[in-house]
Amino acid sequence: MKKGYFDLPLHNGDAPSWLFKRMEKLARYLSLAIIEFFGIEEYLKRLSDPIWFQSFGCLLGFDWHSSGLTTTTTGAII
């Protein structure tokens, strides 16, 4: 089993509103596509994988090493 860790810096502030609006739109369509092709159970399984979730946040356009990726990505999918 591979083991490792991430060293991510902490940042202050919010995601820019123009970026977050785009993230919400892209998250919606990507989520709907994943659910349509693989089902809701697989979508939830993928969301619970920290590496996949980090990648999903990056795909949405958020900086890969930003400390707010988890909360920003979660906010975009809700």
C-alpha cells in the first residue's frame, strides 16, 4: 500500500466570485454526467476518495495547492 502526505499551505480569503460561479456550473454538469453514466453510488464513492476529490476540485479550476479547495469544491457541488 502506498502511503504519503500532502503539505498544503493555508491561505486567507475567498475564491473570486467569477471563478466560483464557473465552478458551480461545471460541477453541476460534470456531476450529472457521472451520475448518468455510472450511477449515484459510484458518484458518492468517487467523492469520498480524497485523491479523486482533490482532482475534481482542480478540474473545476481551483488552485491545486490551495487550502480552501475542500470547502470551495463542496460548496460548488451543493
